[in-house]
Amino acid sequence: QGQLVESGGGLVQPGGSLRLSCTASGFTLAYYAIGWFRRAPGKAREGVSCISSDKSTTYYADSVKDRFTISRDNDKNTVYLQLNSLKPEDTAVYYCASLPAPYYYCSGSVHQYDNWGQGTQVTVSS
């Protein structure tokens, strides 16, 4: 299986925005559900959002609903996570992961994903 590479993290003030990208190399992202996860200091990795391969299904954790938006451009082999109205508690390493699944399916469960990127740091601080 190929690689996933996250980018777009950084330091941002509370209320600010970032756009994270997850780009695949060595395989076609269009055939996979993609999830975004995060690990805050001292906490377990948690599901943030996911999108099915046909874009019909999305999921958001309650803590990020109405602030984060997931999208994908299969032609660019890339999935995006738009982070708006960021809060200090959003500080974490953000990871994307791929899941071979039916075209309409995605999951916010860490345990279902078998191919992970290396992560990108998001720090929300004034």
C-alpha cells in the first residue's frame, strides 16, 4: 500500500483557521474512505471526521461539528480538512488514514483504519 502525507498544520490564534491536506502517493485515493484523527498531549487518538469515497457520507465528532469541514478531490488524490473557529483544545497532532470500504461508507473509529500518515501538528494559542 502507498503513503499518505499530511500538510497544512501550524500555529494559529484562537478563532483562526487552517486547512489540512492529506495526499496519497502510490495508490488511488478515490477507492478509499479517508478519516482524520488527532492525538492531543496525554490523550488517546480520537476520530475527528471521515468521508466516503463517493463523498455521500461524512462524519464529524461532536466537538468539531459546525467548525470543521471535510472534502476530497479525487482527481488530485487529496482529502482536505478545513478547520475554522479553532480553540486551544483543538491543539493536537492530526493524522489522516485510509480504509478500503464500500463506496458509501466511512468510519470515525481508529481501529478500522490500516494505513496512516505521519501527522501534522496543529497548535492553537495566543
